[in-house]
Amino acid sequence: MSWNRALDGPGTLPVTEGTALEREMEAEVASGETSRPYSVPSKHERRRSSQQDL
């Protein structure tokens, strides 16, 4: 896992890259293409509905 090395040391990535990543994540969340449950409420609602069905 080479990507773990980048996250191993704090301050390894410049602030500009961090903000760029945040902007990308925000754009993805707005488009609804992200697969993160905490940013996409629709998935959570689906889980709730499926549990009620049981």
C-alpha cells in the first residue's frame, strides 16, 4: 500500500492539494456520484426502508 506512505506523515501534502481534494469531493457530493454514506442521504434512506420491509 504505497498510498499509506503519503498519509503516514502529517504535512506531507501541500495545502493547495488538500483544498483541491476537498473541492473535488464537494463537486462529487453535489453530483451524487460519491459512494460515501455520510454524504449521500439517499443510501441511508434506502437502508431504512429495506429494514422496515423485513
